Amino acid sequence: VLTSLNDKWPSTDEPPSAAADAPRTERWLPLGDAAAVGVFKNCFGDAASLAGVASLYSLSPSDGAVYEGGWKDGERDGQGTAFDPVVTEANVTKAVKVYEGEWLTGTYDGHGTYLYASSDIYEGEYRQGKREGKGIYMYAGGDVYEGEYKAGKREGRGVYRQASGNVESGFYKQGAPMGKGV
């Protein structure tokens, strides 16, 4: 049962169809019985409760950050994607995906992919918002580290491949290589 539709405008600028005196970042079109109610207790109408989904996305117009995904008890939870606003050289604000993956009580937890502002990419496991478990960190310059992490740092067995072709394999402790690598 679908009780409302939503469209999003991915910019802080006015959508072409919006009135100049009524800025909007999203519009709701109530359908069926939801139109007669006029006010939603849950912004997704009763469709969310029928589908068993607490929320499909959240938008923060104050900073332009966008989140699409699961929501539980007022926090990001389950599978979701976070977008941050980025201003281009042409002074245009765009939403750029920074994290896609699993969330638990508002933080990264489980498998996910994070894109850093430097264009480095980490894909792997997170626990309580930090890299934890197995993962691959790909540097924008071409170097790649594949291995284990603990509390956000390299910890345990790992392989570091440099863009130049050099390869180091060994153990890491609190982010630093231990002993001689191969």
C-alpha cells in the first residue's frame, strides 16, 4: 500500500518548479486515505508501518547532508548510504556519496565502503564507526593495503602493494609494520 510519494531536489538551489518565496528541498504528494488525513504522524504515512520499514531516508537541510537507508529509534540503522555536500569549482553544491554500507545505532557497523575527500577508498568491516576486521584501503595514488584492522588502525596480517610494483607482506601493530616484511 503506497500512501505518499516524495521527490528530492539534490541542491540547496530552488527547483525549477518551486515558487521563489517557498524554498523546498523535498515535496510530499499524499495518496489515498493519507490525503484526507492531511498531517502525517510518520512522514512516510502508514506505508512504512505496513511494510515494516521505519524510514527510507533522512535529509538535513541545514548542512545539506543526505542519508538514504534504514532508520530505527531515531538513528541510522541497517543498510544505508550517506551523502555529503561538496561545492565544486563552479560554486555548485552537489551531494557526493561518502559511505555506503551497514549502520548500527547511528554509526558505521558491519561491511561498508567509505570515500575520503582525498579520493582514497576503504572497503571492509567497521565496528562502532572504526575500521575493524578485514579490509582494503585504496590510496588515490595507486597504493593498496589489504589486511586486518583494529580500532581504525592496521593490526595483524596485511599486504601493502605500492603503485610502483613493490609489495610488502607482514604483520602490523597499531598501524605500524612489525619486524621485517617480505
